[in-house]
Amino acid sequence: MDLVSVKGLSKRYGGIVALSEATFSARGGEVHALLGENGAGKSTFIQILSGAVRHDGGSILVDGQDYRPANPDAAQARGIAAVFQELSLIPDLSVEQNIWFRHEPRTWLGTVNRGEMRRKTLALLERYDFPALRPDQELRRLTLAERQIVEIAKGLAKDPRILILDEATSALPAREAEWLLKLTRQLAAEGRLVIFISHRMAEVRAIADRLTIFRNGATVAAHEANAVSDNEIVTQMIGRHLDRLYPERVATATDRIALRVKGFSSGSRLSGVDFALREGEVLGVGGLQGHGQRELFQALFGATRASGAIELWGKPTSIGNPRQALTGRDGIALVPEDRRGQGLLLTKSVRENLTLSVIKRFTENGLLSRQKEAALVKAMVDFLRIKAGTPEQLAGTLSGGNQQKVIFGKMLLTEARVLLLYDPTRGVDVGTKGEIFQLMRDLAAKGYAILFHSSDMPELVHVADRVMVMRNGRIAATLEGALISEEGILGAAMLETRAA
Amino acid sequence: MSGFLARNRLIVLAYAGMVVLLLVTAMFSPGFLSVSNMRSTVVLAAFVGIVALGQTFVIIGGGIDLSVPWVLNSAAIVMALLCGGQDLPLVWVMPLLLAGGAFIGLINGVGVAQFGVPPIIMTLATNVILQGLILVLTGGSPTPSAPALIQFLSVGRLSGFPVIALIWLALTLAATLLLSKAAFGRHLYALGTSATVAEFSGVPTARTTILTYVVSGLTAAFAGMLLTGYSGQAYLGMGDAYLFTSIAAVAIGGASILGGSGHYLGTVAGAMVLTILTGLLPALNLSSGALLIVYGAVILLTVSIGSETFAGLGGRLRRKEG
């Protein structure tokens, strides 16, 4: 019998239909992937399942019994736990305090039993072979990836029969992502149901037994994973045929050096990086996470301090802050890692976000010209096909892909021809991913120089002209031509690590 | 303009509240709506409004300025001392004291933006230091009376209009221009919404922060001089009431106390609401203690009605209906 069976599920927010005809069924002991573009209704669906949101219509049966949780606690009581993209952890508490938050083991006095909590934490971490985590570490000291892992531990601490993972791998570096995939298989082997959301087809392929595809708030299909091709899946997700995810890689690099970096160092994370990025080139930056990629991008943009020499279009430059980086055509622009924390004013409009870095371009005699601003905004919204009701829509209400487009638009408006793209497709739906890759190649063809980091290795392999592999804050290897492959990147990153 | 109103529902709400309050007050105290009474209400509100101008900028930028009481008080007392009741010295005393106010703001701003001192601590410290300096300077002795020119600015009239109301109007136009029509405004809202995003977008965050405190120092010092004209002389503690009212006016005017939203046009309504309240409460024949309690409670209520919390709640309610 199905562990979960959903029929005709619907949910409206005011006039917006988030979910209209969702059906879903899954058994215990399987990994069930949930696929769909951003805004397809996946998030609403799992929010309903996890008790965060109540549905308007339709029915859910869990174990054949009617299921309508009033809140996440009620969902957990029925054995359903979720690990969400938006992290729910408390920065001031330790790892273990977060894992057992509100479910702390108690002494007979009713106080928290610290010894028991530590024992249970260690047992949990060991049982599922968690990557190294110190139970007493304060959460605010952890990286985004480590926090995601704590979030997963927190979900597992409830010993759920149904575990929902919402893009849990998107914040994880390759090795940890692999661990998580293994973990889902282990959980399924224990008879649990894992509902798995990911935008990475390779992952879905690797672990899913079955998959359900959502589009526009409704279920369009459910398949046995081995009975359907990638192409069929993508076509069903976007409702049209997507020719290919990765655009054709035409070599457009010239001999002209756009950005030359020499002896670039920053703290202990970046030590003596040298490279040259050419006009018309997409230069990939790969390697295991935490080997200086973040520091390199932030320091080049002036967001953190660094020593060493930078030349932009042949001219020595010093960049002490982002303002000195964003200097028009000869400048350098960054699409940052943290879309919501660094890239977007979520409570401001698409228009205000797009033009924030180029206010000068529509200022006359010290006063803003709304007509000129509107023209800039319209040009960018059209060029990038940003799907917003009006330019006045708040950026925070856009889907992930469209939010990322707004950040691209903001940086393109600065006219900087050296672009730093840090994981620009993270949490972005497959349709928009394709658009972003195409955009990168188009910009390169126009003479832009692009430094591109991705936590998803196939992207580097398929989009970049060359790939620099970072290791311990240095460039361990630069791969070109046929040498660019996942094995090549991992090899350079890991063999070197062993040698060190 | 309709776009502006749609985006600033809270400002509309503040003006609606002001009108309701006016009508209620008129019910309890007939004659409140008379021309002469409205005129004196506007004059009193102008002092709050002028101090709250700088406070609006600071709060939109994500900070808070607790140094207004003694910047105001210092300007008042130093002006009275330097002028000795004469008009002529005002020619240099006024620019000097405005520069002094701006300088205190500069110190606040640099402390917050460059040295990372939390705004509450930074401005509280300057406030206390100024208080100490003034006590040392005056030894507690009374100051000479205010120059006639400054009295004209604060209580005089030009063809029926209070001069200070005209000054307030001019400042309102200037502030609106800065917030809505200048790059500074865009930078300010971005800064208050997220300092990190603003920094990553190339906004001159340090310069913008410092500028808000400079404006606040300027308006507080200016208000201090005008207030001396209104009361006829400067005295210790004359700025104390303006700490609370300047912040409350901004909040009632619809700005989030956390920064990133609001407008001086809302603060203007906030200043009016606060002043009308002080006119309403005595009409209710309460003891002075009870008066303060009601005053505080009403402000708390008004601020929570005007605050983002309420906007969020309203949004939720509407969604339920829909």
C-alpha cells in the first residue's frame, strides 16, 4: 500500500493559485524525486505535507488515514519531517542545541540533559556517517554547507518515516552532496520514504526510484525513474521542448587580457593566485568547496581585503571596495553567492534593484529622471526576459530564477565587461539555467570576460573555455580542451590534496 | 503620484489618523479647530517636525540618533550666550552653530560607519558628553534672552502665516527632493534595507550613513535655536522631550524602525499627530500623571497601527479574505 497518497490537492493564496490538481503517491522504502520549475508548486506541496501550510481542497492519506496537519509538530507526530532550503537554524545555539531544538532530552527535573543530548547527537552523526561536525560548535561559525548538514541532522533527529529534502544538495560541495545521496539510499533501505527535490538531473538519476513532475501547480506525470529519458523529463517540466541545457561552446576568446591577477593573497584562504582572463573567454573556477573560490571572487570585487596586483584591460588597478570595482565599462561586476543576503533588496521593487548600481546613468542636474530609469529597466527586463508583473513588483516575491536575472540585470547595467559569476545557477530552475548559460556565451561573444564558479561540476565542464582548479588557496591546475572533465577537475583537486 | 501613495499606504494612514484625531479633539474641546488654535498647533508641531527631519533620514538608513536632545539644547544655550540678546551676532552665530550641529553629526556618523560603534551607544555617548560640556560651560546659571530676530523666526508671521511653518514647508520640500528625487534617497533606502546588498551594489554606504547623522545634527541644532526664540530664552533640559517625539513622529509616519522604509512626508503627519494629542489630552481633564500614561499608551497604539507589523497583519487578513 502507498505510504502517502495525494489526490486533487489545491491551494490558493489570494488570487494566486499555487496548487490546483496535485496528485502524488509513494511507498515506504523508495526515494521519490519531485521535479518542476520554480513556481511549479513543489514548494507549496511540501509545505502542506510538512504542516507549514494548510491545503484548501483535495485529500491526503498517510497510511490510508486522512492527513491534515495543523502545524509542523502535528506532521512530525505522524512521522513526517522536512529539510527546507531556507535554513531554520538559530545562529546563537550550538550544533546539538539546534538539532534537538524543542525536543531536548530532559532530566527528571525538566532541565536539559546535556550528557544525554551529546550522546544522542554523536550516535545520530555516527549512524548516518555525517561529515565531520562538532556538536558544541556555535552555529554562526559554520559555513553555509555545514549549516545545511546540521539542518539535515535536525530532520533526521525526529526519526521520520517520511523525510522531505528540499534542494538539500544545492548548498553542498561535491563530496558532501555525494554523502547525502548515499544517505538517501540508506534511509530508503531502512524502509523510509525520502521525497527529494533537486534541480540537478544527475542526482535525480543517481538515486530516485520514481519521480513526479509538477508544472503550473499540477502534476503532469509520474514515472519509474529508469523508464524515462532526461529529455522527456525536461520537456514535461517546462511544457515545451528545450533543445539543450548547455549552449554550443564557440571559442570567442581573443588574445587581449581583460583581467590579470598576480600574487593575489587574502588571509589564510588565498595565497598567491596568478591567472589571466581574456576578452571573450569564460574561465571556470572549480575545486572542492572551501579552497579559496569564495575569497577569490569577493576579493576581486573589493568586498574583502587582499594583497597582490590586478590589471584591468592592461591598466593596474586597486579595488578597495565594490564601489571601486563598479566603474562602468572598465569595471568589474559580481553576481554574488548569496542571492538574498548580498544580491537583492527583497522588500524593494524590481526597478529599484535593477538600477541601484547605476543611479548616475539617469541623474540630470542632481535629479533622477524617471523616464530614463524606466527605459533602462524596460531594456533589461526585455533583454533578460524577467518575468515580473510590473517593474514595481517586489523582488522578494519573484521566483529564484527571476531573482537571479534581476541581479544579472543590475550588473549588466553597470556596463562592466569583466563579470564574476559565483554559482549563478544555484537553486535556479532548469529553464532559467539554460538561459543563463546561453547569456554567458552570448556575452562572451560580445567581448565580455567571465570568471565563473559553479558548485555543480558538469556546468563547469560544459560551459567554461578553461577551468582553473583551486586547492588550498592556490590554482592547482588549469584544464583546457579535452582535459576539461569531471574526473579531471576532481583529480586535480584531490590528488593534489593528498600530495600536500 | 498614485504610485507613490500605493507604495506608501502607511503615510496615507498617518494622515487619515491625523484627521480623525483632529475631529475627535474638536468634539472634546470646541474651538480646537479655530484658526488661531490650528496656527499654534502647527507652530508646536514644526519644532518636532524639524528635529524629526534628521531623525527620519537616520532611521531610514537603519540607525537611530539619541543625541538630538543635547545637540538641540547645546545650540540653544550657546546661541543665547554668544548673542547676549542682540540680533547682529546671529550673522555668524547661526552658521557657526549649524556647523557645530553638523560636526556632532559627523562624529556620530564616523563612529557608526567607520568604527562600527552601534548607533545607540555612539549617539547616547555624544548626548551625555554634550550635556556635561554644557553644564560645565554654564555652571547652571540662566542665559540671556533670545535675540528678537530668532523670536521672529519662531513666533512671527508673514501675511498671516507663521514664519516657522514656512520654514518647515521649505525643509519638507528639500527633504522630499532628497528622498524621492536624488541619488542620495535611493542610496539611503538601499542602505537601510540591507547594508550588505547596498555595499555589494556599489552604494557609498559609509558616506551615506555619515550624511544622515550630519543632517540630524543640523536639524537638531537649528530647532534648538528656533525653540529658544519660541520660549524667549534657553534653559537646561529644553531638548529632553524631543528624543521621544522625534522618534515617535518617524514611527507614526509609517517608517520601519529597522530602516529601509518611510518618508519625511509621513513624519510631518506624525509630528502633527503628536502635537494634536498633547492638545487633546488636557481637554479630557485628567491629572498630569494620568495624562502621561494616556499619552504614552496612545503613542504606543498609534505607532503599532502605523508600523510594519500592522501592515503585515493587514496583508495576511486580506489574503484570508481572498
